[in-house]
Amino acid sequence: MANNQLLLQSMEKLKTSNIRITPQRYAVLEYLIEAHSHPTADEIYRSLVERFPNISVATVYNNLRLFKKIGFVEEMTYGDGSSRFDFASTQHYHAICESCGKIEDIYYPGLEDVEAVAHNLTGYQVTRHRMEVYGICPECQAKINIAES
């Protein structure tokens, strides 16, 4: 689905939920939809502050909290204590570079069955799951190969 269509659908959901659409809220949501970098709140703030000089880090965090609550974004936390945010339009997984920290989305059919399998094997009432694959991205592999030559 095109980014513009996702943005329009998201705006419609905000309207039907009686959530006011401020220019800053729109900008944060637009950034999340268009950025495939899984940004931190600070990265979002830095990218928007020039366009919105009065925006604060608190405004970004408040909007991210709201978007998380209504299911627009997924908060991804890792061992280093940083939270990254991902616009959650469809179920997907992540490949994470152990060298530079870059995160790429993985779409693979069949992985959504994980919850049913986990329930069948354990009896757990599964509420959610998350899968991450760790390795070294192609860019970092190239740097390593150059350094070793």
C-alpha cells in the first residue's frame, strides 16, 4: 500500500476516534510512515524541529505514546535501553545489524502461524509475539572485507 494511502487511512482513524489532528501530530505520523529506519524519538524530533521550531521532544514522545496505544506504531526496545518506533501497518519481523544497529523489515508468509503453534505446544493464551534476526548487514560486511584486505 502506498505511503500516501496509509497516511490518509491513519488520519481517518484519528478523526473517527475523535483525536485532534495537529500539524505536529500529522508530521510525526507522516515521518513514521515514510521512514523505514525505525527511528528513535530523538531522531524524529531532530528531523522535524526545523519545520516546527516550537515542537518539543515531549510532544514527539506524547504522540508516539498515543500512536502506540491506538496500534499505529510498535515500540521496539533493545538491550541498550533505546526505543525505536516502527509504523505497524502489517505484521512483520526485523533483521538487526550487530555492527551498526540498522534494522530491516522482513515479510515472510507463514510466520503468523507462530502464535497458534506456541498455543498448541504450551497451552499459553498467546497475546503477541516478536521475532528478530541478528547478523551483519551487507554495508558492514563490505567495510569488514575492506579492512581485512
